[in-house]
Amino acid sequence: MGYYIETVVIKGKAKWLRENAKATSDQQPGTIPIVVLDNGAFEAAGIAFNQTEFDHFMCPSGRRFEVVYVPREEVIKLCPFVEDRLEW
């Protein structure tokens, strides 16, 4: 099932993460990849807490996606349950 970041928007989650959680397009030390997947009516912001999870999100599915990188502390604020799983 994975871990996801819930936002107040159903579309435009990458933009929301940039504006509210210090997300960037470039991976930096101390950041966690968040894969924003377009599911048509809504977007899902999946937390790639390790390499295996990242690879799972990146499997070809035909859906549009964008990867943003969020500082670890911001990810924990937005989804505290994932803290013990973060391997990056």
C-alpha cells in the first residue's frame, strides 16, 4: 500500500509541496523522493521511503508523474507514520 502525503489539493500536489514543504526538483542530501502520480481525477503523492519503493513507483504504468524531493523533517511532519521506514 505504501505511504502518501495528504494535501489540501487533489491536483497540483507537486506545486503544493514546493510552496508548503520546501520541495525541489533536484535531489539534495537529507531529502526524500516524493513521486506525484496523476490518477486522472486526483494525484497521489507517494513517499519513496527506500530504493525498492522508489523503483515500484517508477514502474511504467502509463500515468504521468513528477518526482520532487522534500526534506526529511518536512516528510515526517506531513506523514509521521513513515519516520521509522525512511532509509534515505
